[in-house]
Amino acid sequence: MAKTTCWIIIFIALAVNVVMLQWTIEAYLGLEFDLVFRNTIIALISSVVALLTMFKWRKFEYK
């Protein structure tokens, strides 16, 4: 159960990261620089969540 939950969290975090990347590019090209900063921070947080969840999954998998 824990392994499946980790994978779900990883996929959701990566999906959020992809969406934030697209929104960041659109905001940059639209000269909305305050949105660029916000979207970049959200993307970085989702990347950290995915990375930490991957480490937790490895702990469960190779126990």
C-alpha cells in the first residue's frame, strides 16, 4: 500500500511540475513577471516533494 501511495504522489507532483512549467513560460512571454516567480516556486516545491517521495519509496522497496 505504501509503495502505491508513493507512486501516486510522485506522478501528481510531476504533473503539477509540468503544468507550472507551461504556465511559467506563458507568463514570461506575456510579461507577467510576478506570475513567473510564483509558478517557479510552486514547481520547485513539487520537485522537492517528488524527490523526497522517491527516496521514501526506495526505502520501502529495498527494505
